[in-house]
Amino acid sequence: MIVKPTVNELLKYAENRFALVIATSKRARQIANGDKVLTDVKEESPVTLAANEISEGKIKIYEAEENQEEKEDVSNE
């Protein structure tokens, strides 16, 4: 079975695998809890739907606030 989109394709939209997994799981949880699906892909799996939303650019992955604060502290030194 070939899974689309692949992890490598999705990594274009995230800083690293950890950020990708967190964003995908959060969005999948939202879909499972009844949020509107933003993709036209016919699939029942919330994780697959979330991955497709990310690959279609309908969901953006933002850097964690902690990392942003650390970068600001370093740049102020």
C-alpha cells in the first residue's frame, strides 16, 4: 500500500518531523471531534485527512512559541 502524501512530501511544510507529527495529530484530533474537513479527499481516517490538508496548504504549521522566545533571547544578546 502506498500512502500519499508521504512524510518526505509533508516535511516541506514543517521545520522537522516532531513539528509535523504534533501538527498532524492536533489537526486529526480536531477532525475526529467534528471540525470541518478542509480537503476533498474521500477518506475516513482523521490522520490521513489532516495530512492531506497540510499537503494542500490548507493548514499551516507554526513554530512553537518556546522556540521563538529562545531565538529572540539569543538575538537580543
